[in-house]
Amino acid sequence: MDCKDTRDVLEHYLLPPPNRTGPLSFRFVPQSPVVGIWDGSVLLALETGLFDTQKLLRDQGLLR
């Protein structure tokens, strides 16, 4: 809800915290909406864009 534009989303999801090293677990976010399916702290699926996010939600039984 804090993200107002694509840059805010990129900074929120793609920039590591100052004390973190290693690879990021997110891919580039080219468009909104952004939907992630998590199991605890493990990212199971991530989609961006209206078509792909709707497909992911349908496949997970979360959207009809």
C-alpha cells in the first residue's frame, strides 16, 4: 500500500536491506499488479501484470 509507482515497488522488493548480502529472491518487476505466493518465508510463485497474476490466482484456487 506504500508503493505509489513502479520505482517504489522496485525499491521495496528488489533492493536488499543495508546489512544483507547474497542474491535476491525476486525477479525484475516490470508492471503491476504484483502477486506472490508464500509458504512461510519461502517465495513459491511470483507474477506481475494483470493476465499473469490472474492466471496464478486461478491456478491456486484463489480467483474464479
